Amino acid sequence: MADRWHVTTAGTGTVLAGAVVLALGAFAGRGDVALLGALPLVAGAWDLLRRPAGEVRPAVGPPERSDDEGALRAELRLEAPAGTVAVAVGAYRAGLPALDALLALPDEAGSGSVERRVPLVVRTVRTGPQEVATVEAQGLGPGLVSASEPAGPVRRDTLVLPSAAPLRQLPLPARLRGLTGTHASRRPGEGGDLRDVHQFHAGDRLRRIDWRVTARRSPGLDELYVRGEHALAEAAVMLVVDSRDEVGPDPRTWAGSRPTRADDPTSLDVARRAAASVARAFIAGGDRVGLDDLGVVRRPLSPGGGRGQLDRITHALALTKPEGWSRHRVRSPRLPSGALVVVFSTFLDDEPAEAAAAWRRVGHRVVAVDVLPRLRTAHLSGRAATAARLVLVDREDRLADLRDLDVEVVTWRDDPALALAVLARSDRRRPGAGVPR
Amino acid sequence: MSDVLRALQAARDEDRVRGVELEGVRTLPGSAVRAAAVVLGLLVPVAAGFATMRGSVAALADGLAVLLVVLLLVRPRTGWGAWLMVLAAVRLLVGGAVPAWQLACLLLVVHLAVLAALLAARVGPGTRVEVAVPVAALRRAWRLQVGAQAAGLVVWLVGPERPLPGAEVWRVLALVGVVVLLLVVLPAARRVDRDRW
């Protein structure tokens, strides 16, 4: 049988004070004084006799993401022996203020247990694997004069998938592929815009005959004319995420000596959201999207389409994280020919810029997405501000070199939908989407 | 901007961060519970009639009452707040019996002060206390309070300072009862009352 709960210091003090007053009243022969002491003494003794035994069990249920604001809702379940009137709960997440609460339990007599379920809300700007909450609990007996042993900590982790921001138009690769899709290609085929009207010859389908043109040009039906159309095509897009560094808005945390604040999204959070947004927009448009990671050497996720591919990409993005010291790549990862390459990086070092430049040199259209968060530099001391400025100047030079190499640069912290739409419209000024420069 | 100002700004930013939150639970701040315990603690000497005491004894009693209320405010976990009741008892012994209405008030205030002190002992200033916790405590306490008021009425009718028949027996019984209760309570008490974490 489990030990009964211990008496709290305040409970002991109350009973002792009551005993002293009762003794004083009894020895002085004063009924009013004795009554004054008897009241807390009787109440305390009655509560102590009913104090529960057993342990309190806290648990946190699986969380659900309820909106795009990053709110995670989970259920806190408290199970305690019958007779428990309240449970003191401590719930915290790494780096965030703790919740300290005293919650009531249903007043149920008997020898079983009582249960209480309370909804918890956690707001997070982070994505990927993370802690929902760690919970500790202590039961309090009748009259709050007895307490259980602290229970826990019980921790619940979850994988927060990156949400996708709505995008408008997207740039297309230099070359479109296939004969199906949603983009008009330059090749003859079916489904696209009118290409020409020509004389019927072997291989043309009968239903392509344009009888009006035929009647106008050849009233005697000596020749037949058919309508030629452009084929449709799909784009192959390769998303390349640079997971080698994860930096927050505060440059003082970049060295790793102090943690990034829990309410600050890191560059990797921005990269995950950006890549998920681009992937969703392309896949919704019927294109094929793949994923590679500059930070690890493993097989990339080949381009594919459909809801399943989007789920695979989103899940892979959520699991992307810096893994130890990154190995320097001798060659840039090989990508499908003609694919649009979208590189998500902070460009704080040369490797992603070199890879982007290499892909551009072999003919890929490359969009470099700058995922460095908006920095907080106002609070930096003189030396730290100078160091941050030097790093940022170096980065700006790197991005300028990329622009010179015809790599299109988009900054995600501004208005990425507008910047990508501008890139997409720049396609249309050329003769047809997908024509190489 | 100086480094101190920058540090203050950073600290202010961090204060805005929200951690785990409860949803759909009506709560009171722990500071309000502690304030209520202090107010009720101050009412105990008032209800006991400390204002009618004069001289050095009055000054000593007032000083002790203030000390206990301060302890109740800053260290509620120690349980010293309940000892205000001892001061009230001493006032009754020294100053003589009080009118019936004052005895009724004193019983009510002492009971509420004890409940509030026990609740305040389990909460910190930043604790969110569900409203149902004090409400349930009051719901459980009212029967005992009614019984105490009835007993107070009987005591007042008999005469608070009039010795009961067989007073010696009552004294021995009270002493034995107190000793038995302490033997039950003290072994169950912890020298160190472990906090939640």
C-alpha cells in the first residue's frame, strides 16, 4: 500500500497553533478561547485523517496545430488518488517562462482515482522537432494540509511541420519537360495555344481538321487544313536547402555561446517555410519538385508531383537540421537537367554561393533565396556591431557576385510573393515561358 | 545607448515571451491570493479587539501581529500566519470576554484567515490559481463554520469566563486530546516540505 501524503509545513503550523490555543483555553477555563483553537484543530485533524495515498500522474497528450500562427494545442491529463482537491502544476518549455498553476480536481469520494483534463496552448515560431511542454505536478489533499511527492517531469515532443505561405506567380525553369502539365511549351502538341494552321498530312488527327479554314481556302475540298497547337509541359524544380547553419536575428547568438531566444525564428525556420511555400505552389501548378540538402551527403528527394510528394518534402524539411561539422563538397550536387534550382541559404559563407554559381554555369536557371532573418542590431555593443557589419558586408558582396553571374536573388524577409512574381513576369517579356536566355 | 540600457531593453523583450498557457480555465493571480491572506490576517487582531488594548502589552501584541502578517506575506509556506490566532487568544485571556457578535466575527475571521493562509502557502506570486480551488475550500468549510458559530453561541450563553462543572476533567481531556493530535500530526509532517520542483 502506498504511503499517505505528508503534512505540509503550513498545515503543521496551523494544527500546532490550534493545539496551543485549545490548551490555553482549557487551562484558563475559557470556553471562548478553547473554541477559537478547536476550530482549526478539528478542521486540520479531519483533513489529515482523510489525506490521500498514492501518486499523481501528469501526462501531456499529442498536440495539434490549430492555425498558422504557430499555436499548438495539447491536453494536460492529471490523474490523482481520490480525495485530492487540487494539483499544483508546473509546465515549461526550454527557454520560455514556466506556467505555474493550481488546478482544482473533481470532488469525488471513494478509493479510486480522479482525473482532470485541461487544454494547454503553446505558441511557437519554430518548426521541426521540438518540445511541446514538460510537466511536473504535486497533489494537495483536503484542506491543503497534505501534499504528495512531486511527480514528473513528463515531457512531450512533437514534429512541427513548416506551414506554407501563399505565393502568386513563380518563375519557370529554362526548359520545360514532357507533353503534359499546365505550362504552354514551344513544342507542337496538344492542349496549348494555337500554333499554326497547316495542310493535313500523315499523322494529323482527323478531329484536328479546321472545316471553316478548309472551306475558305479549298472550297472544292481538294485540300484539308488542320489546326496545330502547342504542347503543354511541366517544370522540374529542385529545392536546395542549406542546413549547415541555423542563425537567429541576434548576431550575438551566432557564435553558439548563448542560445537563440525561443520566440525568434531562425534562418532554418525561415528556409523550411520558404521551401514549403515554393514546393506547395509548384506542385499545385502541376509541376515536379525535388529536394536536396547542401548540409548532408545523402540521396536527394527526386522531383515528383502530387500531394504525396508535397507531404514527403514537407516532412523532410521539418527534419532538416544542422548535423555536426559539414563536409566540404568537391562538386555541387548533380541535379536533373533543365531544372529550376531554388537555393535557400543565409549565404554567410562561400559554399552555397559557389554551388549556385556552378549550377548557373551549366545552364540551370537559379534563384537564390536569402533566408537570413531580419537582424536586431540596435542592442549590439561597439565591437559586436562592427563584427556583424563586416560579416554582412561580406555577405552582400557574395550576393552581388551571384547577381553578376545571372543568379536571381530573392529576399524572403521582405515580400517574397512579390519578388517571385516579378521574376515570373520577367519570363513573359521573352518569347514564351521556358525559353533559355 | 549604454550597455545597461541595451540589457534592460533585451530583458523587456524577453518578458514579452509567452510560454505554456492554460486555455479555458478561470484563474486568479497568486499575488491576489496572498494579498487576500494578508488582509484576512490583519482582520484577526482587529476582530479580537486589539484596538481596545493599552500600554506596553498592546505595543508588543501589535508588533507581533505585524511581524506575523509580514511573514504571511513573504514566507507563507512557513505557516506562521496561523499563529495570529494565538495572539487573538492571548488578547481574549488578557482583555476578558468579548460580546457575542465579536466572538462570532472572530470565529469567522480566524477560519477564513486560516484557509487563506493554507492556500497562500501553496502558491507563488506568479501562480495562476483556478477560481474553483478557493470556491471548493469555502464550500467545504461552511458546515464547520456553522458548527463553530453554534458552539460560540452556547459558550456565550453559558458565560465565557464561567468555569464549567468538572473543569479539571475538561482540562485533562483537552490536554490528552492535544497530545494525541500532535502525535498524529507531527510524524506525518516533513522537516523539509518539498516544493513541486
